[in-house]
Amino acid sequence: MRARRSLAALGVAVVGLGASVASLVDYFGAGATFCAESGCTTVRESAWAHPLGIPMPVLGVAFFLAAIALGFADAPRLRRGLAVVGAAWAVALIAVQAVAIGAWCKLCMIADPAAIAYALLVLAGASTLRFSIARGLATLPALAAVVAGLALWTHTEPPAPPLEGVPGFVQAAQVPGAATVVEVVDFECPFCRRLQDRLTTAIAQARTPVHVVRKMMPLPMHPHAMPAALAYCCADAQGKGEAMAAALFAAPPDELNAEGCEKLATQVGCDLERYRRDLPRAEARVAAETAEARAAGVHSLPTLFIAAERVVGAGKSPEELTAMLDRARR
């Protein structure tokens, strides 16, 4: 029984390593090779994907390589310690996807449960395997088989052809398998707020996944639009963009000053010290996105793009927006 647990522990570590390697390929590749779905993209683009500036899959590869090595080493305490830390980290990452990001990555949902399963097997008594060159080399074809299996499982249809007649920043935001909404935002603009209510209803009614991207364009006529735009960018850098956008749209416009935005940032769970530290970077982002939107011919708000369709003004009903979302899936 102990020998079976030991082999099972080695097996789940190889599976976890394969998922981490596949995820690493997607992080550093020009495009997603293994996991191009909207949830995978959302997780990769979130602030949680690079803790301390390190791509998350690097940590996964390091953990599972250590787990495999310790499977052949007589270091039971170190092995148990690694297993417990890895399982706790995996549980935390699953919670982050569920609560903070609100999206799921297929590869993460293989690697994280593999770390948990590895810990359970180690704590249940999986022992050290006797090392041999044959066993060591056997992990390589097993790893290759896992990666090949993941490639087949996560295979998606070829990407849709480029949208014609839309700005580059809209083209770049498109996510396969979802209707992509690119919203040019002024959080104080009363017409933007009116359209936002209708868009929220439409997204809830849509029969397709919806991926929302916001570009900042605070209008000079609205004194609180710039603090709100900066607040969104700072919160978005912490993976709190959606919650902050909802809070900004819901707050009275005259409360969207710097102090009021900090209160909202605290309410949605932002680290206030980091929030303040990120303000200069947020200013640069707002300036760049405003220039990008104006260069694309966006001169009045609200303006949003649903795939190739441009919506200007707040005149669309929720039903009309829902129909646009349903036909926009890429």
C-alpha cells in the first residue's frame, strides 16, 4: 500500500509539473498554445499572475520539480514540509480565482489540485522510492505524455479572423470564446452611468461569456473623472478592477474625489499603501489610453465596442445590447 502511495505521489507531481510547464509556455509565448479560453486569459492578465514579479507557473515548476526530487531522497521532514506549504498555496490560489479574479484557468485547476493530492498522499505515508536511472528517466516520457494530453484537451479552434474597421486597441482586447466589450470610460459622465446600467443588465442576459475591457478617458468637463480613472487603474493593478468599477459607478459623482476614491479602494479590498504607490503609473496609463481612444476617433462618451460594432451614446436598450453580445462571440 505504501509503495502504491509513493508511486501515486510521484505521478500527481508529474501531472502538476506538466500543467505548470504548459502554463509557462502560454505565459511566455506570443499567443496561448494550451489555454486560450477567456478564463485562462483573464487569470494570466490579472495582477495575481505575477507575485513579486515572478510568473506563477515558474513557482509551480519549481515546486513540482522539488516534489519529484524528494520522492527519491531520504528527507521525510523536508518532503512533508514542502507538501504542506504547496497544498496551502494551492488552496489559496483556488480561492483567489474564485473570489478575487472571478475566472478559472484550466491548467491552474490541474496544477493546484495536483499539489493538494500530492500533500494528502505524502501525509498518508507515501515513502521514498529507490532511485534508479530507469525510474529517473521514466519521468521524462511521462511528463511529455502529460503535456501532449493537455495540448489535446485544451485544443481550441483556430482564432477568428481579425476584425475589420476597428481600432487596434479593440482588436488586441478580443478573447476567443467570448463576446468582448471594450468600454471607453468616464466614471463621472451621467450618460456613461446610464449606459453602464443597461450594459450590466445585458451581460446578465447574454447567452455567451462576456469579457469586459475598460479604457480610461476622463473628460476635462468632469472634475472628478480623473481621480476616478486613477482609482480604477490602481485597483485594477491589484486584481480589483471589476469591483472598483462597480463601486465608482454606484458612488455619487461628487464623492469621486481623491479621498472618496481611497475610501472605495479600501471597501473593495485594495492595499492602500500599494494603491498610493501606483498612482504615478496609473497617470501614465490614463494618458496613454486617452490618447489611444482619441486617435481612434472617440470624441464623445459613452463609446463602447462590442466586437466590431461601435456604440456611441446611451440610447441602446438592454435587449439591443444583449443581441449584440450574443452575435459578437469570437
